[in-house]
Amino acid sequence: MSPNLGTAHGRVEVLGNHADYNQGRVLAMGVEYATEVTGSDRIDERLFFKAKDLKESWEGSLQDLSPSPNKMWANCVLGVLQGLGSEESH
């Protein structure tokens, strides 16, 4: 079984137009949704993502992190990996 690397619980913020940067009030609250990340070591560069709530999966490679037109939810993970890769190259 893959180890749980972390869980991020959902959150929403309710604010008025321009309130956040004009010292206005912002109401933040937790929601019942969360993102859980698990992983395991691999010797190849293959990626496998699974959305348990959607009962869908996505497979790809570290060599091609371009957005997926058919699995929009996977693009969130791909974007994070692209960002980490660009930080690593600096």
C-alpha cells in the first residue's frame, strides 16, 4: 500500500469586491472536501493519478506534463509538477 504523503482540507473564503487588499473583512471557513496525496517510488518516469471521487484515472510521463484535454482534474496536478520542475531548473 502506498504511504499517505499528505492531506489538504478544503477551504472557501467569502469576501466583497476588493475587500481582501483594502483591509476589509474576509470570512474563511472549512469545507468537507480534501485532497489526499499518496505515492510510491518508481524506477521509470511514469505517472499515475487517480480521482477516487470521479472513479477516473490518468497515466502519463514526467517527460510530457502538458495539460490533458480529457481529464481536467489531472491538470491541477500536472500544473504543480510543471511548477516544481521550473523551480528545480533555477
